[in-house]
Amino acid sequence: MSDAVDIRLTVNGQAREGRCEPRKLLVDFLREELGLTGTHIGCEHGICGACTIFYNGEAARSCLMFAVQADGAELVTVEGLANGEELHPMQQAFHEHHALQCGFCTPGMLIAALDYLKINPDPSEDEIREGISAVLCRCTGYVNIVKAVKAAAVVMRAAAPHTNPLSASGEREEPA
Amino acid sequence: MKPAKFDYYRPATIDEAVAILERYQGEARVLAGGQSLVPMMNFRLATPAAIVDLNRIPGLSDIEAADGFVRFGAMTRQRQLEFAPLVTDKLPLLREALRWVGHLPTRTRGTIGGSIANADPAAEIPMVFQALGGEVVVRGPRGERRVMAPDLFTGPLTTSLASDEIITDVRFAAVPPGAAFAIEEFARRKGDFAIAAIAAVLVRDGERCTVARLATAGIGPVPVRLREAEVILEERGLGEPAIAAAAERAAELVEPMSDHNASADYRRHLTGVLTRRAVLKAIKDGNHV
Amino acid sequence: MAERHIGRSLLRREDRRLLTGRGQFIADLELPRMLHAAFVRSPVAHARIRSVDLSAAAAVPGVALALSGDELVKLLPPLPDTQLSLPNKWTSHVEHEFHNPQQPGLAHDKVRHVGEAVAVIVAESRYAAEDATGLVSLDLDPLPAVVSAEAALAPDAPLVHDHLRTNLFGRFSIAKGDVGPAMAAAPHRLQRRFYHHRYAAMPIECRGVAALYDARTDAITIWSSTQVVHWVRREVAAILGMPEARVRCLALDVGGGFGVKGHVYPEDLVIPFLARRLGRPVRWIEDRHEHLQSAAHSRDQLHEVEVGFDNDGRILALRDNFILDCGAWNPIGGGVPYNTAAHMTGPYRIDNLAVSAHTAATNKVPNTAYRGAGRPEAVFVMERIVDLVAGQLGFEPAEVRRRNMIGAEEMPYRAGILYRDGEPIVYDGGDYPAALRQALEAIGGVEAFRQRQREAREGGRHLGLGIGCYVEGTGVGPFEGATVRIEPSGKVYVSSGACSQGQGMETIFAQVVADAWRVAPEDVVIALADTAAITAGSGTFASRSTVTLSAAIHHASERLREKAFAIAGNLLECAPADLELRDGGVGVVGVPGDTVSLSRLAHAARPGWDHGRPPGVDAGLKETHYWEPPTVTWSYAVHAAIVEVDPEIGRVTIDKYAVAHDCGVVVNPLLVEGQIAGGTTQGIGGALLEELPYDSEGQLLAGSLADYLVPTASDVPDMAMAHQHTPSPLNPLGVKGVGEGGAVAPPAAIANAICDALSPFGVEFNATPVKPEQIVTAVRAARK
């Protein structure tokens, strides 16, 4: 029963599969079995948020899930945010506002920020700070991340005023 | 760290899950949201021989209101609760508490049944459960039983559940119509576990307070109702002297813990301060149904 | 058209890969047939190792090797005793003694701190390696633990290193003027103890090392999440008995360093050793629990201070005796405590000074440099003293600062003591009083604040204003190198031993090179952190890379330009003196069409037949320069904080925060502000949240990020920043370092602000972190 199990899931819109022990953490499965090393490990106890991904459209800490739990799920990782070479507005905003330095927390920060905008698309600065408290950054002091999220929120509202660019399934939806 | 090996089960029904737990005789753990269990497993502080994953059992995350109670399937995600109209309408105290529970990504996975079964002394959901009263419905090998809020929490991270019992439903008594409520919490950072928190629910009738509920988190080994402090408000009203007296009594009633976060003395002090503030906030903000 | 790039807020070229999940950090490195290491670490603080039983561990399926310290000590020499050397100019002038032990790769005789590695397991996966570590049986004979620096130096203290016969790792003293008589003659004196506690860099990426041994060439490649690739290469080559040319060390993308990755660790040696022994690549990725108990801690200094001052608040004499709790080993030697001594007087004119320091061995994690590296401790002491002096005399703290500050007209100012490079400290320019003025303006002004404070007090609320000022020696030697090469493609390629952990070096040095060669930044390639790309390097720490690498680039470029002009002159048939750099090539001054591209020059420079070099000019278009700074160049800043304290529960909220700083000529303003914001946030964490406490048995009480409280976005305010630009006279570009500064002042500024907020209660906070319970306790006591 602790033998390897097969897992089939959708990641970044693509059908993927792998095989691993039940104890294998989802973040390790993504990084090792699927080769998606963009999601990082900072603590393995669910506090730093670097491992945050979209699980069925909602942000979740992938170090606190076993890969087997993701069987049949739809995941979006940092590798799935851009549209080919075109950066997602949140990524673009992070770039323009110097919201990253070493980049290690950035994948988790992007996803946590996007998730927060899903439930609060027009947040104040204080609300943004509260929303991104889910992820620890040691480099930036958060000042520029707040600016970037505010700017991205404006762009995202303008692009799709009544929907979110990421659907509930986590897939990218083009505005109608 | 990486977790130790375990046998993994993904049952389709609660009865299957219970049977597996019974078979493992205390060496199996249920997996609900995983936000408390998996860190312990990653530290190898918890090394269960088997994990019984409840996440695929259908019908465990519905929400309904009836007879002055709101019933949640135990696997209802905290994030669902946050945005459920029924919660906003009937259990606004719970919605308020959820603002303090971790962060949005942890609420994506964390469940209401899991939080209550985990019985962390510093958790907010058990505090609300105590404040409002209610019960859990528990399924085990010997059938189903109900456990009322005051009988559930027996110690830090300990409930009166047997190792082969699973919470299937959590019923909260609805916030009485017209009640005012507030939560005052002190934590080192936003989203951290409470060092001390007080939930207050007040039903007023003019100057009088007909119903007062005061419950704690973070202070003692279990969340408690501060009944004697509640009585002071119910008998003496909501003026400054009564509130001060209730706060003082609250500080006397608790059995605060001492740890590297805070001493018992400080927690006792916070109990008094936060009780007064919670009551005043409930009166002033007038949050009510 | 000569567009200048220095001074522009260019967006970073590093960003794209980091934003799209295509960065490559050490944990992302996959090598064929790679094995995974896990260390067995001591659960106790101090014990004799009787035996380490690896038999059950070695039998776990997937385990390739299990090795204990007593086996390793026969095969591998220990780390050298001090990695950061002090030059002769220092050692021959400063009164000191040092006794530093050499740390073995794995503990073999004793364990000396919780978390010290005693054995290593190598297996097919980290999961399997951890299964095996759980089966290792340690037979330890517990010894009494030394858990305080003061106790460590008491006569009957248990010895951490028996052969040293002392727990004193080192001591030194410095003096200027004559403290004794000056103190005695001072109209006022005050004495205090100050404690700046133990906390740490805590980057989001922990450490990691991977190594690959190539049997064909008897060479080894090491990847390490390190700030000092050349140090690692030097030590591994020495310890494995291999020529340096056969040992290559690289750092990939590094997820934050801040000093904790700024020296060679035992793991940097053990992993390459294992790779060579096993003939398969080996990788070790540290997890957070390990990191807390084995990656270096910092700060942890206890100061006994006496200050003499006059009726105007002028400080006449300062005496400071301090002890640094160094933990069980001392890789950085005297570097950090000497920084404390050298920076003690800060921006102030203090003519009589005596500082003596003792570094003590204890049974804790070793203590090395973390952002600020000894300066936050000095600033905490000095800035609290200034506020206490102001309080005693009834003056505004800002006014006492003004009276003591060295003025712009006194620059350059000889401070009267040596820097750790052995050179006399000379503050080389700047206007400290102006920075103070700017910071206070940015925070809304002192008078306006005092009015606000009065009104708030009447309403039962407690606001406080606190200031922290510092100066910082930046760009320290011994050297940094740059190799500048013109590629056949026409791109300018620069390599250096500087290493990046997020500072944006690929961008800022592209700006520097673009200006030097009149090319677009996109036509510059910056290759850092690889010992194969340049023979010698120092690395990135101590706010030094912008200063030292830009100067090295400048000088290498000057020499290379001469050669390029010689070749261009040959091709264009004119004198080199008639040439200039323009538009990605070299052209004749005043003749727009007469240009030869850098690409063509590179081709012309090649050896062999039909090259384009004039006689006497050797082949190649590459120049290496190792720049040795004359001494450090002095940045400075003033931090001002307004806090609100809730004395009933002890909560501290930062209402406003302002920084006025000067780091000379700024290469990229956007990135400089990012450094300041990040450093300030770390400093706020050190002031209020972060701590690494030990119990009386030497157990570390912070086991996870649930205990070690890194500031979140909700814990830090927005920051107002004001800038001055006093160019440095000590390097060609006029730049100064800024990497550490932000973290230096906040503990002082915030502690001062809290004391100011609670001044009606007369409470003092002279230790950090300032925690809610302490505030409540102090206020309750004062109320009685």
C-alpha cells in the first residue's frame, strides 16, 4: 500500500502523468517527476509559501499535499502563467516594478497574488499587504510587490472586467 | 524534511474510512486539509503507518441551515465558509474568525472538521465553536454519536474522539438574531496562531444584555467559555463597571499556558484586556445579524 | 550619440527567467545518476561521541554510502581556522589574540552544538537518505553545555574546544585619545548594558551543494549556493589535494545570501569528497530545519558601555567592552567584532574612545556575518546612547545628534582608528546633518510630530519617533577581478568572481560596461560566480561588488581599449590617438563613416595567419584586472521611524518609516531602492520579531519558520526614501556600496521610537528584540 501509485493530472493545460510513492510531496512530484522546477521549496512546513500553486483554480501550498492527492486535478504552476513568450500582466508588473530580486519566492508570490485578486479584484494597498502575507520574501521588503500587484490589478480589470483571466479550472481564458 | 513511508488509502465512503482506522488500531491518521498534519509528517514528528484520505468521499462538504443551527459537512473548506452566504447571514462570528485563520492558500485546503478535530489551543474555529455552542456528529465502528462543544476538547491537540472515529458533520448554533459580536486577537504576525483571543457575542435588550457569550483561544490548553464573566454581563448590563468586572473575572477564570511565545502571566493579562476590548467593540461596531 | 546607462533605472534582464520559472537554483540541477545526501545532526549541544552505528542505515535499500566523522577524519583534513584573513597592516597595529580551531567535515570527537553534522548518508533519493538517517544510532556522552558568552569566559566554564584550553576565540582592543581622564573630567556620565541578540539571514532558499567528479580528467565541478565560489574552490582543492585548475566551483541562481552563504562550510567540502569517492554526482539540499540549526547565526553581542558628555550633550568619551557569542566555531575570525568596533562612533565626533572585544566559544551554531556584519550592534549601542544622553539633559534627540555629527565641512574626516583592512579610517565625503534633516522631513518633521504625539497622548494613544544613523565602510578589499573580452560576435563579455544572490548584477554591470564601451546593455554579457571564468576572485559580501567590480571593469577596459585602438588604428590606417569608441565600434574622431566594429576588431585580433594586428601587439582581445581598493569608501544613512505602541497588549505598529541615504554615484536607482527596502525590512525583523533563543541545555528553541518570525508584508510599512549622491573619491565611477545598509539602522531607530512613545512611563529598552510582553511588563511595573 506504500508502493508506487500512478497519477494522472492536468498541469498548465497539458495532460501529464507520473508514478511515485504515496508519501511523495506534490511539490517534489512537480519538480522531479514532471521536471517543473519553477515551484520552489523554502520550508516544507507550509509557512514560507514559495511552493504555492493553483490546485483546481485556488492557491494551495504544494509542500503540504501528497502527489497522490492531485490525481485527476488541474494544476497551474508558474510555468503556466505566461502565454508563450508574452508575460502574464502580473509577471509584467513584477518586472516593471522591480518586485523580485533573487526570484526564489517569486513563483509562489505570483500565484498567491493572483489568487488574492480573484477574491478581491480591486484591493487597497493594505488589503494587498494582507493578501500577500501568505508568502515570505526576504529580499524586497514587499514595497515593490505591493506596487506591482496594484498595477497588475488595474490591467487585469481592464482586460476582463467581469471575469478573471484564470478560470476556476486554472486555465487561461481569453476575454470574449 | 521528507515524510516517512505510509500505507495510503483513498476510501469512497466514511464507513470504509472507519473500517481502515479500526484495522490500524490507532496507527492510522485521517487526512483532511493537511495543513496541520502534513507539516508534522514532514518533520517526522507524526509517522502514521497509514493515511486515510477523506478528500474523495462525496457528500461531506455541504452546508445547510435548519432549526437554529448551521450544519457543515466536516470536509467543508475554510475558504468555502469564507464566501458562503449562509455563513455571512447566520454565522457572521465564524466569518469574522476566518479572517484570522492562516492565509487564503491555507484556507483553500483547511477544513472545518479538521480544525476542530485538531484542537489546536490557539486555533480560532474551535473558539467560535465554544462561543456559539454546537455539536459534532461522529462516526465510528460502533456507529454514530454526537459530542457537544464543551465535551469535545480535552487537552492541547486532544479531543474526546477515539482514534477510529471521524467527524462527519459540525453543527454550530446560529448567532442569535440581533446579536452583536466581535473578536479581539493578539498574534505576533497576521495569520499566526493566537497568543490570546476572545470571541464575544452579546444579545442586547435596551440597556440589558440578555445573552453573553465569551470564549477563548490561545490562552489555555483548550478553548473555553468564560461563563462566570458572561453572567456578570447578563446580570449587570453593559456599562463600564460591568464590563470591567467581567474582564477581571475572565482573567481569573483562565488557566493560561506558558511557552516561549508568552508567559502565563502575560496571557492572563491579555485575557482581561482583550475581553474588555471585545465587548466594547461588539457594542460599538454593532455587528449583528 | 553617447547614451549614458549609469544612473538609469533599467529593468532587470534576470527577471524573465525568474518570473517564468526558468531560473536554475541548486535544487533544480539534475545530473545523470545523481545521488542525494542527508546529514545526521547532533540532537544535543555538547557531548563526547562514543560511537556512531551506521549498520542499520547502510542496509536501507537505495543507500550507497554511510560515513561517520571518525572515518572521514582519516581521509579529509579540516577546514582552515580562519577564512577571512586580516592583513599585516591590521595584525601589526591592533592589540589582539586569536585562537581558532579547525572544523572537520563531520564531528568525530565531540559534538559542539545542536545541529552539528556527525555522519552523512548518500542514497538514491533524499527520502531514502532520510529514512536511513533515522536509523543511525548515536552513542553520546553528554557534557555540560555552555550557553552564554559570559559564562563561557568564566574561569570554571566547560571547554568547547579542549585543546585550546580556553573558550576565548579572540580578543582585541582599540583606542584613540585618552578615555580615562576624559571620562573622569566629563560633567555627566552614564553607564548601560546593551544586548543585540542572536538572529540570522534566513534566506528563502536554504543552502545546497552538488559535485561531479570526472575520472577522465581527474577534475571536480562543484555547484554551491554560495557567495564565495573562489573560496570554495580554494578550500576544496587544498583539502582534496587537487590542483586549483582541476577544481571548478560555480554558483547558479542563488535564492538570497545576505552573508550566511558568505564562507566555506563543512558541507562544501564533504559533498565533493563524496562525489569523488563514489564516482557519481552527489547533491545535498539543506532543509529549513537543518538551516536553522547549522547555517550560521549572527549578531549576539553584549555591550557594557560608559559615556561621558557635557551640558550640551556633546559626547566627550566612550568606553565599550563587549562580548560576542560566537557559537562552537569561528570561520570568519575577528571580522565581525572588528566591524563593530570600527563603526562604533558612526557619524559622530568622539575624540576619546576605548573599545575592547572578546569573542567567546559556546555550544551554539557558529556566528558569522549577516547583512551589516557587526554594524547593527554598534549602531544599536551608539544610537541608544545618544537618545539616553538627550533624555538625561532634556534635549530633542535629533538636536543631540546634530551637535555631535561631523559636518560636511570637516570632510575628509580622519576617525583616528584603523579599518579591518589595516588602513586609517577616513570618512571620504558626505553630509550627515543634511541626511538627518532629509530623513526627518520625510517623516513629517519633528515639531509636527511632537504636536501629534501630544494630541495622541491626550487621547490615550502612544506614538514615538526614533532615529538611527550610521556610516558604513563599503567596497573592502582585498581585491576583485574582471576579465573583459571582446567576442567575435562584437559583444563585450565580462567575467568576475563576484556572485549574485538577487542584487541584479547582470543588469547593473551591463550598464557599467555599456558606458565604458559605448555599446547597448543588450550587447554585454556578464558572467559571474564561476572559477573557470577568472582565476582569482573574492566574492560578494560586505557591500563590495558594485565598488570593486566596477573599478576592475574600468581598469581592465582602459587597458583593453588601448589594445583595441592599436588594432583599429592598424585597420583604419590612423594613429590610435585619433580614435574614439562609438556605436559598438571604434572610429576616427570627427569622421562619422570611418568605423570598425568591435566584432571586426575581435577577428582582427586573433592569432594565426592574416590577422589584423600591428607588429608588437599580441593576439587576443581580452584583459584581466584585479582591482585592489586603497581602502573602503563610506556610505551613510539616517533612518527615522514613527511607531505606535499599545501598552496594554504590547503591540508595536510602524506608522511611518523614512530613509535618507548616500551611496555615492548610483548605477541603477530602482535597484538601490530595492536593496534599501529589503535591508530595512530585515532590520525591522531584527528589532521586533526574529530571534534564535537557546535554553539552558543548549537546545535551540526555534525549530521552524513558525518560531522564527520573518516579517510578512503586513509587518512592514511603506518607506519614504531620500537620496544624496556624494561621489566616492576612491574609485573611478565614484560609487559606494549599499547592499547591507538598510539592515543596519532599524533596530536602533525602532527601539528609540518605542522608548520615545513610552517616555511618560520612563521605560528603557536596551535589548532586542523588543517584544510585546516586555513592553507590557515594563509599563505595568512603571504604573505601580
